[in-house]
Amino acid sequence: MELLGLDEIRDLLGGISKQRATIIVGRKGFPDPLATLSMGRVWDGKAVRAWIAKNRPGPTDEG
């Protein structure tokens, strides 16, 4: 299982700001975190990657 923290999610989303990433992970429909640790929340990497593929198409995916 791949676990991702907010910094890894930021990287997957193209290096966006921590503020922007926090808004995105708080949106309805974004995968729920698996746990909240003292270092922060952690998510299932497979679920996050699937969400990104569906909701955040890359430049080559846009008509």
C-alpha cells in the first residue's frame, strides 16, 4: 500500500501550494484520509491517484 501525505499530494498535483492542496483535499469527493497522525493526515495513494486521473486531467488530456 502506498501512503501519501499532503506534500506528496502537492507534488502529484504539479507542485501546488500547501494552501491550495489543503483546499483540494477538503473538497467533497476527495478520498477520505486513512488516518490522522501527529505529522498530519495520510491517504491511500491508489485512491488519490484515481481521483487525480478523473478530476485533474493533464494538459494533453484537455481537448
